[in-house]
Amino acid sequence: MRLRVEFTTEPFDLDEAPAHALVAREVIEAADLDAVDVGPFGNTAEGGADEVLGAVDALLRRTLASGATRISLQVNVVGEADA
């Protein structure tokens, strides 16, 4: 199964990326995911279910530890992974 995760971390700071946003980028870019799109107001990534769920776990734990006060995320099934 393939999953797509979309997420944002808060609080926002338009002048300088907060620590939790930098950590979120680090987690997603280090994960074994594809179709990664990291932006200032939203982020998306796709991959196999195990990879996405592992990345989401790390994302939640590490961004909260880095000062995030709210994390909004959505996970969607987008299709079957190639066998």
C-alpha cells in the first residue's frame, strides 16, 4: 500500500523557520520516501505504508520535542506499492 502524508507544524514564523519546522524537514528528507515536497505552509511526501508511518512517528516525536505546539496531518491511501 502507498500512502501520502500532508502536514504542517506550528507556530508559524514568517521571518525565520522555527526549530520544529527545520526538524520536520530533516525527518522527511531523511526518510525513505519519494515525491517529497517541503514548503513554508505545507509539506507532502509519499511512500510505502511502513516508511510513511515510521516517518510520521518520528515527525510527531521530534517536532514536539523541538517546540511545535500543533501538528496538523492527513494520511491518505494513494495506491498499491509495486511488488
